[in-house]
Amino acid sequence: MNAASASPAGVPAGGAGVVPRHVAIIMDGNGRWAKKRHLPRVAGHRKGVEAVRATVEAAGEMGIGVLTLYAFSSENWRRPAAEIADLMGLLRRYIRDELDSLARNGVKLRIIGDITRFDRDLVTMLEDACTRTARNERLTLVIALNYGGQDEIARVARQLAVAAAGGTIDPVTIDAAMIEDRLDTAALPPLDLLIRTSGERRLSNFLLWQAAYAELLFVDTLWPDFGAAALADAVADFGRRNRRYGGL
Ligand code: FPP
């Protein structure tokens, strides 16, 4: 059996010229980028937003269907309040400044994670942006906010347990598909490629379930230096992988 026939239906099997349908990125290294230049951390985050802009544009041009970005983890609340405020401010500004262009360029915005803890006005802004772009089909940009993979799976477990206790589902019928249907990423294509920048080699609680068969790529580039060229390199690397999904 070759790689193509071993892959589940509709999933890129790898091979030269294959563009992953779903790419996720752990955008790491903003602080180190700033430190190397004797700048405040927020300068690294600001430059990181420019990298987001460039990467989103490049993903659309390359025909990647879904780009999922880890913008704020459920553990990032442990950072100093001033840095959290900076990150929220940058997110607000990104949506305010980019929404027209995203909408015009066929980008559908989607949020994963539990944003109920965010300021009400920011939640409204994000929800409105998702609604306004809901019919776009060129690229789905998924922003992970207050997201944690363990929290996501725990929320699904709770939902299924409540349904089982209420008698609306039979617990013995719970399978992987039922879990997937309830994840924040429900209905998105399977994750093909997960990239982490800055040389760290950890998943840091990102897309734990979804990463089961994803190709992992760890690059030394700091996130503010990432962009079209680095994404093209990552896609070329993906094209050289041989995906077997447990087969031969
Ligand atoms: C990790 O770098 C980066 C973050 C925690 C935040 C990423 C956020 C942005 C790029 C801006 C907002 C996002 C969008 C989608 C507009 P780090 O600070 O942990 O770097 P370090 O490990 O070098 O300190």
C-alpha cells in the first residue's frame, strides 16, 4: 500500500507539490526577538502581528485551506497584566485594521478556545468579525484564544457526560467521531502540518487531539521573522514527508 492509499479520505498524503489543507502554527519567539534588539517585549509582539499579516496572505496565495494560529493560550494568563493588556490591544487593533482586507480577500475568520473570559467589547468584535466573514471560502483563519487542548477535550467530556446522564446519548456509543464533532475545530479539515517557531520542541497544550496524525515541524526562526518564505519552506518540507497513518 502506498502513502496515498493509506491516508484517510480527503487527507493529503504528502509528496512533492502537495499543499497541506490545514496548517497550524505555535507562534513563539516574540520576546526573544525583542530582547536581541534591546527592545521591550511588546515590540516583539507588534512585529509578530506583521508576521501574522504576511503569513495569512501567503497561506491564501498558496492555496492552504485553513490556517490556525495560537495567539493566546489558556496558560498565557500567567504573564504580567501589562503584557496581557498589550496582547489584547494588538488583537483588537489587528481585527480593526485587517477586517476589511480579510473580508475582501475571501478569508473566513473563526475563533477556537474559551473567550468568555475576555472583555465583552472584544468578544463582540470577534463575534461580529466571524459573522461578517462566515461566507468566505478562500482561506479559513482560525485564531486560538484562551485555548488549551486539555481544556477543549475536558469541555467535550463534560458535554458528553451531561448528555449521557440526561439519557440523550448512550455512553457505550461514544467514539472518536463523536468527540471530534464537539471539539472547537469541528468540521475543519484534519490538521496536516503543525509548525512551532523559535527552536522549542513542545506542543504546549495546542491541538492535542488534532495533532494525532499531523506532521510536526520545529523551526529555529523566531516568529517575528516568519512570513511567506518560511511558510513556503515549511510546505516544501511537508511535501517530502511520507504519511502512513499507521499503515505501511
Ligand atoms: C509567543 O512569543 C507569542 C505569543 C504568546 C503571542 C502571539 C501573539 C501575537 C503574534 C499577536 C497577536 C495575534 C494575532 C493573531 C493578531 P513569546 O512572547 O512567548 O516569546 P518568547 O518565548 O521569546 O518570550
